[in-house]
Amino acid sequence: MPTLAEILQQSWQVHQSGNVDAAMQMYRGVLRQVPQSADAWVYLGIAQFDKRDFTGAVDSYQKAIGLRANFPIAWNNLGNAFRMLGEVDRAEASFANALQQQPGYLSAIKNRGTLWIWNGEIERGLKWYEEGLAIQPDNAELHRNLGVISLLLGDYDRGWNEYRWRWRMPGVGRPAITDHLRSAGGHVPVWSGQPLDGKTVLIYPEQGLGDAIHFLRVAGALAQGGARVMVVCPPKLIPLFSSAIGSTGLGIECLIPDVDAQSALMSLPAGTTVDFQGSFLEVLDGLYQRDGKLHDGCDLFEKTESGQYAGYLDVPESTVHYWGNFLQPWRQSGQKLIGLNWQGNPEHHADVYRSVPLETFRPLIETPGLKSISLQFGHGSEQLDQSDLGDLVHRLPDKLDQSGGQFVDTAAVLRNLDALVTTDTAIAHLAGSLGVRTILLLGKVPDWRWLRSGETTRWYPSVEIVRQTELGDWKPCVEAVLSKLA
């Protein structure tokens, strides 16, 4: 007869295998037999948290604490659940209890820092990260976090150095493409800033699609500096990525050529700073040094005759024309076509701070003179069927992006719009890289690349930023969008 501890351990193994629903049923089965098990309530709370049922998680953790008041893990987890619900004071009190019961509890220290950083009190959060590093100086997650915050503050030198620690975090590794490199001829060194003039460097995506689009620009900077740049990406992205300056698209299944160095896209800026002997912002602006002279050969955003920006990604004009004809019936006299995107990947750790419900856009959707088009695909698109706003928002056909490559049709649609209004998702990067007018709504503490202030960004000159001033309050942001579109 297995003990309670053995049953919970078996359930936890199922949980860690990724089958959260099955594990949750097992935890509930234990609680039906032993409702006074504080450990089982914590395990159930973790499963609920993983399913983004933060209210349910709070209830389970509180039940565990009611059974066992001295329970630092439960207090720490309760603080995290309160944090995700935006209950800052209750989260702070929970972390304080965890640390009172277990001084030096590193997880609670890290979570306490994250609580205050996401609430906009950056310096207060950094204090807790520094305290964590004093306890464990080689903690890769804390160094990574410090890197992200330094980048948000515009301290690129420290930021990129600290961000390198991500490679030491459990579960983080270079993509399978590195195995292809090894099989193609042995070890290929990771680029660390050495000169690449006349050399071949292979670069590959490391994180999300938005990050890949964002940093593909550096491929052009490397090529302008004399390198031969090979970009590895999934085959469906080749049509879009092959339009980038100075890069050649390869599918992972394709034969890997002889290369002199490799790098993940998100690692390029740190090395580029060294290679071009200038600041990262100079590279960003399209400036680099070579042979002792300053060059301007990487001007990614040139103005067209119409006064708009031409980006570093593009799609065939025939595709742009096709979708222009498709959208024409929706473009009535004097009305503007506005693309809408409101939901990012719900699995992203900060999605609760950056995505908005479709309902948030109601004032925009109901404004005369504006025609709204949904550019929401996958997660979040179901809200169109759950709201009366669904009848006012035009939807694109299901065949979008199924024949010409990922995002190719979407890019062509964007090229035909008057503006895109979006939260911080991959489509914001796509529109920015195309030079499409984009109004970007950012939470109170945005992703590091948007910095803490400013209505424009050096990443994309066609992007206008609207920033949230109070955590969770998007109403003033939508009012600002309407003002910009008036």
C-alpha cells in the first residue's frame, strides 16, 4: 500500500511530464481521501497556477496554510498567485511571511523582486535581486533577470553581459541546429565578437517569432561589415526572412554549409558591439566602423517617395496588390482601415501584463470613420465569437498564410492598412519591420526593448508608443490611440 507521500510524488511526476490535467485529478483524489493534507493542497495550487487559475491557486494555498501555518513554500506560492492577480500588498505580505519563516529562501527573494519590478518599482525590485545574488552569486536566473532590467534601463553594456547567463539556466540550450553543425564537420565556435570580415557566420532563432524578426536586422549589420551571413529558420519562414538585408534563408533540413562561427539571434548585439568598435545604439542606427572609418551602410529604414518607411523585411508586390483588392470593399469613402491585435501567447510569463481583452478596444471599434480588421490569430480570436463586437470587426479568411509562407499574407495585409493597433506581440515586430504605421500599447513595465519612457522607439521608426501609467488600466491608452487616429 503506497503512502500518501509516495502517491503525491507519483502525481508530481505526472505533473512534471506536462500532463497537468491528469496530475490535478490525482491531487483531488488524494484530497477526497485526506482533506487535511496540507501538502496535497499545495500541489493542487501549483497545478491550478500552471493552468492560469490564479484565484483557485490562492484558495488552495490558503487552505494549506490554514492546516500548517509554518509553511514557507505555501506562503511563497501564495505570493506568486496574488502577484498574478495584481494584489500587490497581499503578495508582498506573503513573501515576507515566507522569508520570516525561512530566512534566505532564495525563491521567495527572487519572486519578491519580480513583484516590485512588474509593479513599476524597478529599484526596489533590483534590491531583492542583489540580495539573492549575495546568497548565491552564480544564480543564472538572477543574473539573467538583472540583464533584462539593465536593458530596460538602457544600460546595454551591463545588460548584454548579464543576459548571457541565460545559457546556464536549467532547460535552456541552443537549438537542435547546433547538432547539424557538429555533424557537418565538427565543433563550430560560438561567435563572441571576433572579426568576421570574409568569414561565414550562421545565425538562428532562439526564442519567439517576434524576437527573431526583431534581431534579424543585425544580420544586415554583419553582412555590411564583410561577413557572409546564413540565417537558419523553419522552412515556412524562408519566404519572409529571405527578404532581410544581407542574409540567405535556409531551412533546418537543408544542407548546412561550412561556417566559421555560429550565434543565436539574441546573442548578436553583444558581439556586434565588440566587432564594430562602437556602441550598440550606433549599430541599431545603422552605423558601424570598419578600417577606422564610420560607415552608414546598414540604413534599414529608408523613406519612400510617399513619405512612409520601407523596412528591412518585405513581401512580393503581387501579394500586396492581391490583398489590397481583397480589402477594397471594406474601405468606404473617407474611412480608415485599422488592424487590431490584442492577445499574445498566454504561456508567456508576462502575458497578464501585456495582453488586453477585445472589450478594451470597444471605443475604437465603435468609432465612426474607422473600419476594424482582426489580425488576431489563434489564442484570443475566440473572443470575437463571445462578444457583440465580433459583428463589427472584419475577419480575414482561413487561407491566410497557408500558401506563400508564414506571415507573408499577413505582411501584405499590413501593407494595405492605414494603421495597426496592437499590444506587445509578434505582429508588432512584423509591422515595424515592414515600416507600417503601428500604435503599440505597452503595460506599465514593458518588455526591455521598449525602455521605460518615450512615444517612439529607435527599433522601428513607424511605431508610436502609448504607455500605461496605472497597472491594469488600459482606458487612457485607448483614448490616446483614438486621439492619434483622429
